[in-house]
Amino acid sequence: MNSLTATPLATLLDRLFQEAEAATSPAFEGVSREERERLMRSKTEYLDLYGRLKDLWLPVSRETGVLLYLLARSMRARTIVEFGTSFGISTLHLAAALRDNGGGRLITSEFEPTKVAGARRNLTEGGLIDLVDIREGDALTTLSTDLPETVDLLLLDGAKALYPDILDLVAPRLRPGALIVADNADYSPDYLGRVRSPDGGYMSVAFAGDVELSMRIG
């Protein structure tokens, strides 16, 4: 079974990717590339940054979405944690994998209320809302408690500077062989240094140009 190519999810995802591509952010127009780069790497201004980006979807690519589904399916994932829900495109791919694996639990965190509401609508329309626990607020708080005993897969796709901190929260729950997918990880050199370190407890490789794929060892 492949829910990604079946109704209602296939049609829904096509529409959502189109909406994401057409979205604009008036509050971010005129900001220089240098300033954007600085804000993306800031550990103190991320709430302001993503508040200004609230109208942008910031989704994974279509290819990364399929990759997430394939990884979750191939490892028969049952428990997934996601940092950065946005409007739920990546969440839909992961939840579809859980559904096709026979069920499970996906915990995802998003601090922007309008995006939380949009993600709930999209997950409901896709018939996957029953598998997803959307936590509204700063992920440093929402992901600090009540995680599953073991986590099979972690997706990092929120504020890039927080990737090491979110990994710290989830790492004690990652089972041996658990996978971590970090989108746009080049904005978080501290994170890359950690997962690529020979003695850091992970095996990691750059994948598809803008994704870091890592596996928990031992």
C-alpha cells in the first residue's frame, strides 16, 4: 500500500505544494541576503524570524517528502518526532508512512498558531490527523516532555540554529539504528559537527544536496 499515490493524499499534496510555491511574505521583503543568512543562524532571534515568515510554507521539497516516506516505511517506524510542522506537508508524508506501516504516533511541534491551524486542517483532510500530536509553542518546551520511550525517526526542519538543542532533547529516546533527517543542515554547523564526529555516536552523510541523513549507533 502507498498512501502517497492514492486519494485523498495525492491530490491534497499536489495542491499544497502549489500553494506553498505561490506563497509570499510581505514582512520579509527587502531583507538582504546577508541579513537572512544571519537570522537563519541566530539562536536568539528565531522566534522573531519565523514570526515574520508566518505566511511562507517553508516545506520540504517533493523529493525530500518522498524520502521521508521511504525511510519511515523501510524501517517500519512506529514513533516519529518532527521539529517544525509549518502547514504540515512533511507531516503528511511521515503520517502516511505510519498509516501504511499499520499505525503509530507522530509528535510534531510548531510555534506559529496560524500554521498549527493550517496543519490540522490539512491532516484532517488527508485522513491522518488521528496519528499526529501537534504541539503548539517553542519546541524547546513542547519537546522537552512526554516523548515516546523509544523514537524511530527524527525530522529536524525548524529553526536551524536549534538543531543541536532539539537533538539533545530527543537523543535519549533514539533507539539504536534510529534515523535523523535534518533539512538545510548547512545552516547549523554545530549540528553537523556533532553528527559527523567519529566519536559522536552517529553515522552521517550529506544527502540530496540539502539534507543530512544520520543514524544513531549503539
